[in-house]
Amino acid sequence: MLNSNYIKIFTGSFITVQRIISELEKTGIIPVVKDESESGRLAGFGPSFPGQQELYVHKDELDKAVEIVETINADLKI
């Protein structure tokens, strides 16, 4: 996403990304998810196992989004 108003805030598993999305949406932040393995699978040449997903948010929402990601990451490390 070069020359975009969106910034990558997280890369991780489907489950963790879904948890972060849920928390972001509670605060009114609508993220964009990029999953290249799913795109490849749908096109017929990607791996059949789920890969890492990337999560992007608008640059105006970056500070709040990073705070949410850091909180979730801290919870997961307990």
C-alpha cells in the first residue's frame, strides 16, 4: 500500500487479527485486512493453509489503533 493513507499496524495469525478487528471496531476504527495467501488460494495457486494477515488503519486513527494492538499483545503474553 505505497502512497496510501493507510499504515500497517500488525501482522499475525487469523485469530489474533480477528480479535484486534473486534476491538478496533468497538472504537469506530474500520481496519483493512490484507491476506495474500487467501488471495492466492482464490486465484488457484496459493497455499491451502492460512497464512499471516496484515492489518492496516487510516493514518488519522493510528495512535488509538496502536494502543489497542499493544494492549491485546500484552494480554496474549500473560
